[in-house]
Amino acid sequence: MDVKMESGWKQLLNEELSKAYFKELSDFVADEYDEHTIFPPANLIFNAFNLCPLKETRVVILGQDPYHDINQAHGLCFSVNDGIKVPPSLVNIYKEIESDCGIPRPESGNLERWAKQGVLLLNATLTVRAHQAGSHQKKGWEKFTDSLIKHLAQQKQDVVFLLWGAYAGKKSMYIDANKHCILKSAHPSPLSAYRGFLGNKHFSQTNEYLRSKGLKEIKW
């Protein structure tokens, strides 16, 4: 696996990229791309980092697994390519933004515009086999992304971490709440959105926090 990653992130993660487990992960991923249809396309595995340089990162949204259907995943959590039907979780994210901030729901589910403003759209697992949800879990990606969250939280300060659902919520153990803003709620999935995601006002709270630190707000 060719790790083409923005220079700031690559420097931050240089030690991690040289560890034995990452070499094993890299070999596994390379073999999977050779033998199966894997999403996202190989050149977009690290798209989240390349669109959102380390020095620009002000917000982190954590997902779990890339979308596993044709032409959906492009390396950003919750985001899909232009022209693809907006997935149910993102529909609920858009609903909350509309309710919280008064911003009409866009037709496209492509969130590159957020990434380019400093929102790291990070999946815990960065690859998946076509039509097989969770197929690349527990191969090493989670160890890598957990380490990334730790390094990011140590290196920077005043970052907003949006942790939706029980899985993402557990990552708060890696983040110093005195240095950063941690916002937790239920997941935006239709199965759980009505148990606390809708109405969480995380998007206005994010901008209030950024504003209080003299940082540029996100245009959701």
C-alpha cells in the first residue's frame, strides 16, 4: 500500500507508519486490492488527510467503516461522491444542521467542502471489501486511527471532536478535555438518531467554541 499523505500528517504519523503492525496491514490491504473490489479507490484511502492538512484541522468527525457499494466511498466518513443518493445517516446530519443552523439541506452528499475548511472526516477503518460491511475491521486500521487521534490530541489544542454513537464515544479516552472540545451524542443512523442525535446542536456548538478560541467557523 502506497501511503500518499499530506506532509504534516505524514510527519506526525511517521513512527506509526514504520511499525510492524502497519507493515502487515499494508501488505493485507495491497493483497485485497489485487484480489477483490475494495473501496474507496486505492488513490483515495488517505483522502481525508490530503483534503484537510494537519495544520488546518479544527474539527474531527469520526465514522466507523467506509461505504461498501459502488461509487459511494471516496475516503471521507459519512460522505459520498456527487450524483450518489445521500445515505440515511447523512440525511439526518443535514436535518440537524438545518434545524440547528438554518442551513437548507444540499442535494449532494459530497462533504469535501467541509474537509477543505479543516474538518477531518475520519473513518476508524479506511478500507472495505465491496458489499461486505466490516470486512477490513480488526486488521490494524483501528490501531492506526486510534494512534492518530492520540497524536493529534497531543500535538494540537482547541480541536472540536464530534463523537457520535457508542463506538466513536469511546475514543474520548484519548483526548484531553481540558485542551479540546468533546461533543458526544447518539449516532445519526436512522436506528438511533431520535435517541439524541437530532437536537444535539453540535454544529452551532462547534462554531461557538471555535469563535471563542479566535478560530474560523465552519460553513456547514
